[in-house]
Amino acid sequence: MKAGWKIKNIGNICEVINGGTPKTGVAVYWDGPHQWLTPAEMGKRISPYIQNT
């Protein structure tokens, strides 16, 4: 985690809704600054922290 960042519950900073990752055929959605994580993946995580997906 970067220096100065605060730890918050994800539900306090965004709305978690059902959905999925963007289409894999649209290259502009991938290899950028955003990490894609589905609600189903979140439920399988051991740690509440997301470093990469």
C-alpha cells in the first residue's frame, strides 16, 4: 500500500453491484491503471486487500 493511503471498507467508497469484467476483446479496457475484480472473486479471497487481479 502506498504511503499516505487510508484503509477503508470498499462499501464506504463505492457501490458494489453484480456484474462482470469488461469484454476481453476490447484492448483499451485492459493493461491500464484499473484492476478488475468481480463480486464472485471478492467472496473467494482470503484477504480483504487487493494488490492485483
